[in-house]
Amino acid sequence: MSLLKVVVLYGGKSTEHEVSVHSAQTVCQMLEAKADKYQIYPIFISKQGRWFLQQKCGPQTPQDLPVTPVLRDDAHLAALDGSWTLQADVVFPVLHGTNCEDGTMQGFLETLDVPYVGCGVLASAMGMDKEISKLMARQAGAPVLPYRIVSQFKPYDRADLESWTQKTGLPVFVKPVRLGSSVGVRKVKELAQLHEAVSFALQFDTDVMIEKGVDHAREIFCAIYGDETRVVSSACGELRTLAGEFFDYNAKYIVAGGCETKVPADILPQTAQKMRQDSERIFRALRGSGLARVDFLMDKDGAYYFSEINTLPGMSQTSLFPQLFEACGEDYGQILDRLIELARERHARKAALSLSR
């Protein structure tokens, strides 16, 4: 049996570039351990959008071979110097953030007509947009917190936003609509901080969400994998912030010991079950396929609210996605196998569709 040629994509033109590389190192290591099944091709994408074939997954090195995607019958990738081509069996994007998991890369891979792991164009784009995903979650029956949207394209009524904030109650969280890893997020505890937080968030995105805060909220997570026919949800887990007042970028990636994970989360069994059901409904409502992580906020009384869905969550051994499933007794390596199978099955179904009347 011939080996499956798997291209692992990572890095990218994103504020989450370094997080992506870290995730990809784990994915490559685990897939490379299955040497009887896969041939792995690590492809690094620079912050300038250039592609490089690496000998070993990691940060860019001078030895990396510059390559480019190509639209050819015999290849999906080719070296710029003509020394190498590859027709991939599947692409495994381990990419986070803007230009990577927002439907941009997924649309490009659709154009290349290559199977790829993860959600498709529509689900990726909707999942990346915090407002659209909340609208879909609400439609699916999940509870959502009140919010307002401010756009870079038109001046907003500062007095109206202040009035809404006072009526809603402080704190509020100000965040870019289409960004992950808590980049650009500010917790506003005083009205005087509001407009500066909006200006800060607008540095990272053209639209900003101002959302009612759950002060000292518990952050509960549920992981998902599957497709239209079957969705599997994980145990619920909790991240407790030890550095700062909420789970911001520093707590996630900068401060050693900035947070601790508890899997399964210490919540009522019936609450955990309902969160899992809501996670599955939201995933289906977005027409998800592949994998995702659904995030909730829980208040001191045990009420919870949908926060966001991450359609390409962190995938290192210390990331939530593998931890949540390992708590259910599922093997992470087998989940990666299944994600690759799902990608190939979805591509085969699309290829079987008629292109003429």
C-alpha cells in the first residue's frame, strides 16, 4: 500500500503565526511517527506569504526550499527552481487567524482541487466572524450575551455606545470581530476606558465587538470533530487564568504558568451535557466539517453563554483540543487519522457532483 502524501501547512500571514508553527510541530511529529501510513511534507508560509518546503517543521531557516502552489494536472506544489514537484493526497492546514482559518486559505485549496483537513470556506468564514457565529449560535438555540458592533468604515455614536454600555453594565469586553488568540482584546471596567479600547481593537480589524462581560467568568470549552453525517464532542474543560483578569494573549502564550487547565471541568453533569449538545448544534449550524473548539463563558450562578467557535484550534500536545478528547479516552493520533479520512471523503463527495445539467 502506497503512503499518503500529506502536506502540513503552517505559519502564515497572521498575528498567530508563531502559535501556528508550535501547533504544526506536534502534528508533524505525530504523523511522521506513522511512517507506514504517511509521507509528510512540511510547508512553512512566511509572514510575507511566501511558501517553503522544510526538512523539519519549525521556524524558517536558510536551507528551506522556496516553493509555490501550481494549477497543474500532475502537481499541486512546485519548487521555484524547478527541482521538485508534488501531487498531494491531502493538505493539513495547521493555520490560525486572519488569512489562514477565515476561509481565505480554504478557498485557495478548493481552487487547487486538493482534499484538505478542516472546515470548508463557508464554515471557516462564519466561524471566524464573531458576530456571524453568534447569530448562528442563537439560531441554533445557544444562549448569547448582548453586544454592539463598531465599524472602521463609519463614525460611531460615542454617546449612544456609552449609554448602551451603562445600561448593559460594566465590565464589557472589546474585541476584534475576526481575530483569535485574544489579540486586540481589552476588558473595560470603567467608562473612561471604552473608546481607547475600541481604537486599540480597530488596529487589528475593521470591525469591533463590544460585548457584555461576565466578570470573573469561568471559561469552559468543548472540542468537536466530524462531518455532516456524524459529530463527536469531547468532555468539557476549563481554563483558569493565573496571570491577568481574563484569558488574554499573555496568559495563553507569554507568561509561564499563566493559566491552568482542568479537564474535565468541575461543572454539573447536566450542564456539561447541554454544553456538548449546544456545541454540536452550533457546529452543524455553521455546516462544519473536520474539527473545531467551541468556547463558553459561565457566570457565578452557573448560567453559560456561547463565546466563539474556533474552526482550526491549537493542536500542540498542550492545546485544549487534544486534552479535551484525551479526557474521553480518545487517542489523539487516531483523531488525526480520522481528520485526514474526513478530508478525503468530503473531497470525493464533491468530486462526484455533476458540473453540467
